[in-house]
Amino acid sequence: MLEERKFSTIEEFSYEPGRYKNGGVYKMKRSIFILLMACMLLASGCSYGNRADNKQKNSTDTKTSDNNSSIDSSKLFSSRDFEAGYDESTSTIIQLNSDTATSTSSAVKISGSTVTITDEGTYILAGTLNDGIIIVDSEKTDKVQLVLNNVSINSETSAPIYIRQSDKVFITLAQDSVNTLTNGGTFTAIDENNIDAAIFSKEDLTLNGSGILTITSPAGHGIVSKDELTLTGGTYYIISASHGLEGKDNICIANAEINITSGKDGIHAENAEDTSLGFIYIQSGTFNIFSDGDGIAASDRMQIDDGTFYIISGSGSWNPEKKGSDFRGSFLEDGGRQGKGFKGGNTANSTKSTDTKDNSTSCKGIRATGNLIINGGSFTVDTADDAVHSNASITISGGTFQIAANDDGFHADETLAISSGTINIAECYEGLEGFHVKISGGDITIYASDDGINAAGGTDQSGIGGIRGKDKFGGRRGGGSSSNGSIAISGGKLYINAGGDGIDANGTLMISGGYAVVCSPTDGDTATLDYDVSGTITGGTFIGTGASSMAKSFSDSEQGVIAVRVGKQPAGTAITLTDSDGNTVISSYAPELDFAVVILSSPDIVKGKTYTLTVGSYSEEFTAS
């Protein structure tokens, strides 16, 4: 017989090891991704907005502590950023000839294999430089367009393309063109600037067009702009020992296809002097990123409106430990086939990297120091750390997510708000974590080795450096929790399969709508629901199962609640609730885990009314509280 007992708060203590581990999680293998990149590189080798162009440096109107604020993209792209056309009859032709070049323009200075462009205009480059460099060094007011039309440039000791001075430079990939830029493994200073990328720009830089560009940078970054970096078209294959793309003020992307294998972050924006800059905006595009560091990282805020993203960071969720800096560039020199990995950084006679990161490497999928907004897109993310992370707040209002993470699926130091989208977290330590977690919509599935949802009451210890350590009892080191956090569920569909607490609010829990199913284990000191201050349900449907020793029900409710200890039941045992007229209220739910507690609440369960609870072959009547 089932035993009716109203649950009471029971003092919790450290959770013992032996958490439930989902056996059916998906894994994205590093070798598969590297092979994919190698194949794409081989294929590329045999195949072929609304503002003026003045800089928009002062963009503090888009920076605010309100996590619902969005970036105004109309201030980020110019009409010329999207203009990939050019008039060949009025353009300057630069023909590259192995060890030198030719041009009839007085604005093109040629010294051996060094080509320097000194005036604004459009320059069409074709041919090969075995060991040379293209330098743009024009007036500060000049706009220069470089058209790459089947170009192959190698620079043994510097950047194949170096933009020393201009107002803005546009690099256009000519239609059907296949272009290659390669650094030989060393960056040696040629002036006061720290050149450390295959394309290195001191000025605003836009890349557009419809051709292909392959970049190999075994001692540094792929593409760097020390101002604004914009990509509005083209297909890119980048292998770099450091960041794939790096922009100081911002990185803005639309329409491009970007494939990156990097020893640090795949896409990295950082401005150490101005905290309103260093942001990332992605309007659309296709992104395949394998990074030893973060997949996409911004030192300020980030907004993604659409796009298709496939990201593996830190070798993926199978990696039990975060990689340190000595593992940077562990992908292979020859594009993933065989040989030694890049060592990262520059060689002994090169200038040092200017990265402000410490020696530990963050291995998150998508990371912003400021607010992170995702309005849409398709995301497949496999990470050795958090999959989606913000040191401020996260807003998810659309998109589809397939996630495997060695730490949190989604983590926000402040507020994590989800109003729409489809989220499938196949593997993680904790599924959703934030000081305040707000779910008002969406279809969310979580398989977690610890808590499904956690109102952390403190910052993530992996916020800068990587995965949190755990003490000998399996608990987290440092940070601690407070009773000021909150979890609010007002809509959406939610399924949680947790190895720890199903829902853990270090503060208050409020359910006012939606459909939530929580499945937690019977082993260890876990609870289906856990909260420090109060747990209230005023609407929506809640179905929960789990352990009995630490069990809590809701502390207050406006609708009926059935909370019963049922003895240990095996996984797959069906649970059904019917009213006094025989109508089904909860139909044949079969938990994936063993359970000893059943907690049910819905608008169809009325306080004081009698209901029949059936668990497997046993049935008994209970009065809803």
C-alpha cells in the first residue's frame, strides 16, 4: 500500500558520488571534426546595412545592464560592407609572379616580393607570391578595396596581408575564386606593430564576396583587426595556433561561411581599454568551429540573431579536465592528418602575443563577459566547460540547441531567461544555472549529472578559467550559495533527468505555468525539489519523482498537490492519477529512473478533493493538499 505523508523540509548535506549518468548521450568526436576540416581544405584547393563608413565607436547606447536590451544592427553594417562588386576597367591590376609582382599604377610600390599600396581605390590581385607581403599604407582618410582573384600568398616571417594605415579596407573574394594565405611559422617584427596574423589590420576591416579563402597560421591568429572586423560574405577555412578571428572593437558577421580550427578561441573580440567595446554581433551565417579555447568569446556583450553553429571547444564534453595553455594548438600542423601540433604563440625571435588572458584556457562554447542574447539559429555545441555562458545575463528567445557539456549547459552569473526555442541538453554537470532562472516558454530537455536547474546564488567558479573543482564528497569548491537566488517557471515544456536535485533554488521557487516533468534518482542525498526560502505553485502542471530521504513538496500552492512516498519503485513503473469520477488527470507517466517519491500538481487537481494514485499495480486514494 502507498503511504500518504506530507513532506517536510529535511536538512541537506553533501551529495555522495555515484550520480546517475545518462548512457545515451551523443558525442562529437574531435577526430571527425579534424577530418572534416581536412576534407574541406582539400576541397577548397581543387574547387574554386545602413550607415556611412565612418566608425561607430561610441556604441554605449547598446550596452546596458538590462539583459533584454538588444544590439541595433543598423549601426554596425554599412551598405558598402555588403557591396562585393567592382569595376575591373577602373581598377588597378596587381599581378603576383612568384618572387615579385607587376603593376602599372604609381600607387603600387614594389620592392622584390613586398607590394605596398599607398592610395585609395580598388586593387585586383591575382597570382602567387612564394614569400611576400601585401601592405596597405595609405592616407588615414582613404578607403581601399583589395579583390582577391585566385591569389596564393605565403609569408615565411610575417602576414601575407598587412594593413598598416587607411580609413577602412575591404577585402573582396572574387566570385568563384579560390584564395590561400599562409604564414610560415614565424612572425618577425618589421615595424612597431605586433603583427601576429595571416591578415593583420590596424584599421577597420571588412571581408566580403563569394569566393573561398583558406588561411593557415601556425604561429599566430588567422585574421586580426585592431579596430572593427566585419564579414558579410565568402567562405573561409582557417587553421590557426591562436584565435581564428580576432577583433578589438567588435566583430560583426552576416552571410559568411566560417570554418575554424584554432589553438585558442575560434572567434574572439576583446577591448581591454574600453569596456563598451569588444562585442560580437552575428546576424546570420554558417559556423563550424573546433577550438582549444572558447568557440565564440566576447569581452563585452554578444548577440546572435540567426545562423547555423557547430562548435567543439576544449576537445568536447568527454574531456574530464579543462585544457591549460600548454595544450594550445594541439590540432595538427598538416590540417589534421599527422605530425606534431602547433606550440602556440610566436617563435623565439618573434614578438609576444598581446592576449590579456591568463595562462588558463577557457573552453566554453559561446561566452560573453557582458549580456548574451540569442534570438534564433541552430546550435550544436560540445564543450569541455559551459556550452553557453555569460558573466552577466543570458536571454534566449528562439533557436534550436543540441548540447553536450562537461560543465553547465547554460550559465549566467546574473539572470538566465528563456522565453522560446528548443533546447536539448544531452549531457552536462548542471543544465540551467543562474542567480535568477526565468523560464516563460520553449521546449527544454535536460540530462544532468548533478542539478537540472540551479539558482546558484553565486558566480560560476569556471567563469574565467574553466571547470569548477569538486571536493571529495562530490560537492563544489568555493563560491558557496545564498538564499537570494530564484527560479521562476511561468510557461514552456520542461523535462529534467538529473543525477542530483531536479530543481534546486538557493532561495525561492515559483511555478505559475508550463508543463514540467522532473526525474531525479533515489541514490545520494538528492531531492526532486529543493529550495531555501519557499517553493510555490500557482499554475501549470508539475510531475516529479525521486528520492524520499531529502524530499520536499511545495511549501504553498493555489492548486492541489499530491505528494506521496511510494517505497522504492523501479524505473519504467507507470504513474497515473484519476479523479473521483474516473477521469484521468495524469496519464501513465513512466519515470526513466528508480523513484521513491511522487509529486503531482496541475490546475485539474483541486485542494481537498480525493484522487486515486496508481503506481504500477498498486492504487490508493489521497486527498490533494
